[in-house]
Amino acid sequence: MKTVKLGLIGAGGIAQAHMRAMSEVSGVEIAAASDLIESNVKRTAERWGIPKTFTDYNEMLKMDELDGVIVCTPTAVHAPPTIAALKAGKHVLCEKPMEASLDAATEMVATAHKTGKILMIALKLRYTPQVIKAKKIINEGTLGDIYYAETVADRRRGNPGGSFIRKATAGFGAAADIGVYALDTALYLMGHPKPVAVMGMTSNYLSLHNTWNPALKETEVEDFATGWILFENGARLVFKTCWCMNMDSLGGTIFLGTKAGLRIGVSEVRGPQEGVTLYRDEFGDPFDIKIPTGDGVDVFKAEDAAFVDAVREGKPSPIDPDGMLLTNVIIQGVIDSQEKGGREVEVKVPTF
């Protein structure tokens, strides 16, 4: 088995999850790490036995032995290291969401196409038994044509604070942090239909006026977002996400098809219940089927192993960046709609 040598860019909290996962994947060596703050990268290198450290990722990218990198920088600075790595001939596993702006995300995908290198965005829910089972059911045609869906990722008191609430580091708030899980799950299961119009709204009222954590009153991004998305095939999707709300749930993630309906609940996209449930008629009567999905998996290890396998075997990205780019298209549409008073806006999907 060929050893895949990787470098780490960004040694913050999420990097530790990937380092732990990679330490359990066979045939991987983390050969170097980079972070602007030297103490951060030194601490991470010592913890995980990484031999070389840098404070400039461009210097690390000069290492010929690196097959790829893991980008764990804040969202609003995903693009520069990703693009630099791709141009340096390295494959890239980049933490979600893709980027804080549609233009930056588009440049990332365009560079991946030009270089022929893997660009994989880390969407851990793709590797859950629930999503895998739901995708199989839909691909078998059990639902027929999906004409309407709703997708939800919510928390009641879950504003994470810190760099997540600053525009300079996060770009977006709840929509890109946890909302991207809901959007990606829905788009993936629906087969990535092309969005053409979005009507949306955003708010951070509860964070700014909360009574439980004064630090959150510095929130610069949205803590609530919702969108009504029209696809080219006529299907519609309702997207709802929040860090803060005065409610127990915004609903759940559902898919209505011409033959059957499906509800899925998993982790950040749980809704009122976890698992996969199929709703259809049996001899003219409503019939609900709770679908067994098996035991839980280590999703970080599963996604990281998929990236390593693709690098080693010369496979395409396990998570297609063109499909992932649709989440940026929709989130940008929600933001643009809010700026226009909530009116519907047309959206365009970049082509390559």
C-alpha cells in the first residue's frame, strides 16, 4: 500500500478532529503542518507527531513529497490555501463550507477543474448510515419524482461565538455553519437539481438581544436563515436553519415524491426524530416503514479515509465539488434576497 503523505493547513479545533481520524486511517502520514500562529502549529505537531512545521503554507507547499493537504482555516480564508495547494499539484480536503463567498468558492472549483486535482469538501453527514440508506432508496426509484422537500438544521441556544460570529473569519453565520449540512443532504439526495431562483430572509435578532450570553451581542452574521428555492426541474425546497430560536424545532428534513415520501433525521439535520422513515400506500392504505440503518460510524474517519483512497487510487473527488458549489449558490441567494427586502432573486450556477 502506497503511503499517502499529507500536510495540514490551519491547526485550530477542527484540525484536531481530522488529525485524530487520519491517525486511524491506514497508509497515511501527516508530514507537515502550517498555521499563522507558531504556538498553535507547534502544539498540534507535538500532539500528533508531525515532523515539520511552518507559519507560511506556501513554504510547506514546496515539499515535493506531499500528495495533498487538509485545509482547516476559518471559512472566509478557505480559498487562498486551497487554490495555492491545487496549483502546487496537491489534492485538497477542505473543511465545510466551501467558502464564505460564491465568487471565492467558484474560483476554488474552477482551479480544481484546471489542475485536475481532487477538491473534496468535508461533509461528514454523507457518510452516516442514514444518508447512505436514504440515497439508496431514492436511487432505486422508490419515491418516484421528488417535487417538494424541506431541510432543517437548528439549535435552540447554539450560537458558537468566537470566530464563527465575525464576518471577517466566517463570512456567513448559521447558514454556512450548520445550514450547509442540511442543504447538502437535501441536494445530494435530490440528485443536485439546478437552482434558478431563491426567496429568503436572515436575522440575528436573538443573538443581539439575548439574555443568556452577553458575548453573543457582538454577532455580525445571521443566527437564523430560511429560503424558498425553485429548481429548473420545477421542484421546490424549503431551507431553514438557526443557532438561536424560541422554539423546540423548526421541523425536519422531508422529501415528497410521486410514489412515496421520506423523512430523514441525522445529527445536525435531526428534526423531530432520527433515522429514516418511508411513507407510502399499501393496497390503498397509508403505510409507514421505519428503515433500519445499522450502527453509527466514525464519520470523520470515513470521510478522511475516502479522501485518502481517492488520492492513492487516482479516483475523482468522493464529494463532487460542482454539486457542493450549489450550497454556495443557494446561501448567496438567501443573502441577496434579504438585501432586496425578501423578494425572489434569480440565481445562476457557474459552469466550467
